[in-house]
Amino acid sequence: MRVLSGIQPTGELHLGNYLGAIKTWLSLQEKAECIFPIVDLHALTVPYSPQQFQKLVMETVISYLACGIDPEKSLIFIQSEVPQHCELCWLLSTLTPLGELSRMTQFKEKRKELKKAVNAGLFCYPILMAADILLYRAEIVPVGKDQLQHLEFAREIARRFNSRFGKTLVEPQALVPKWGGKIMSLADPKKKMSKSLGEKHYLSLFAEPEEIRAKITEAVTDPGKEIKFSPQKKPGISNLILIYSLFSERTIKEVEREFKGKGYQFFKEALSQLLIEKLKPFRKKRKELLSREVYLREILDRGQRKAREIATLTLNEVKTKMGLI
């Protein structure tokens, strides 16, 4: 079974990245062939700093490793260092009707957010994502619910290609975590946790204890004091309960019973202490990796070579079927 998933290089990862993606990756790398690129080309579709970009890429590599992604078990590389991604993206774009792209929910949301900064790359983002997946014939793609539309788009492109040119591409299946697929903002629990929203909205996986306490203490809750999981009626405390449940590996019901009648302040103190303990190994590993630049580059070079081997086989078959070679 081959698995593929990637994260854009936005620097240090936050709780949402870990619980929504990497926690699932850690279990998958023990039983499947896993491919985890840093998808830097996708990050170019929104405003960014060229001067800081390479630093952010390496921060993401370090974050992968610090969280437990094992380069001996999983393939780690930088997307832009494997040019076959862009070539397959172009070939697949010739099979994609404009109407399908214009219906993408995430594009509509980003267009409202970015306004004049919207570019063609953002519009074609789903094609590049499809190329990322189909290039490696991935069978399983761990995604959050907000990415399901993009994955279905990739499946449709695979079906369209196979129907027109013959069986070549694998239709990927989505793997959506039952819990944790969408961790919400600490400051606005109606929005998904994201660094783009601002400092107070997310908690870094590598935050120091003082920052963890401050962020959790200030996290938005709801009227009342009951520790009750009800995302519609009590989105603030429900988000914190979910985080506690996932890090403690206890069910929502068990968490509710443990903190029944104890109030928000007591619960936040307990959550802060839990996160301080659980994130300590991540902080320690990251500090070690910051000084191992040669080791990091070796991992990426090895990953790039292997990724190119796999990608070249798929791309050559695609080009043959399309009459290009």
C-alpha cells in the first residue's frame, strides 16, 4: 500500500498540522510505503517572502523529523526538486475543463480572502495536487475534510485519463481521521487553526511551556462552565476537549467525566500541563536537528533521487499513452 501526503512550508508546524495529518502519518509509516513531500510549489500561490522561503522549507523538514517521521521508513523530499510534478500537472491540465476548477470551494474562499492577489496558480492548484498524488500511484491519501473535494478531483482526472488513454493512473482513496481532521483556532473556534490568521490563533508544536500556558489560558471558550463536547453549541471548549482527547488518547466521554463539575480554569490548567509534557520530546528533537544541516540535506537528496525514479516511470508511461514519446 502506497500512501502520499504533504504539507506546505510555512515554518514550524502547529497543533492542527500534527493532529490533522502527522499523527496519522506516524501510524501509517509502520505499515505502508509512505511518501511525504514538502509541497513548496503550492506555497507560491499566495503572497510569501522569497528571502525567508528556504528557511521555511528547512523548518518544515525539521518539523517532520522532530515529530517522528522516520527517513528510513518514509520518503521525504522537496516537491520543486522533482520536476516531473510540473510536467504531469501540465499534461493533466489539458484534460481539465475550466468549469471543474471554478467550482472548487477552497478557490472561492481564497479569492474572497486574497482579492487582487489571486493568481492562475491558485486556480490550478487542484491540478498540481492531483499530479502530486497520481505521479506516485498513491493508493491512500490522508486528508482533512476540507481537502476531500480536491481528492475527488484527482480521482476524476485519473478516471478520465484511463478512459481516454488506457489504464495507467491509480484512483486514490481518501483517509480522513475520525477525530482531529480539523482542529479549530484558539481565538476563533469557528475557523480552522492556521498561522495565516495570526499568532493568537494557533499553538506551535515547539512552543515553550510559558507560551503553551499563555495560549491555552487565553483560548476562547463559551458561556457557562460545563466541560461538555458540543461543537455547535459550545465550539470553544469543544475544540479544547478534542485536543485533550487526542493527546491523552482518551475518548471524549472519558474527558467529560474526568472534568465534570471542575470548570474551564481547572480544565485549561490540565490541558496546558498535558501539552507541555507531550510536546517536550518534539522541542528537544528540533533543537538537535537545527545544527545538523548536512544530515538534513542527505535525507532530502536521497528522497529526491528515489522520488524521481518513481515519478519518471509514471510520467514516461503517461507521455507514451498520450503520444508524446
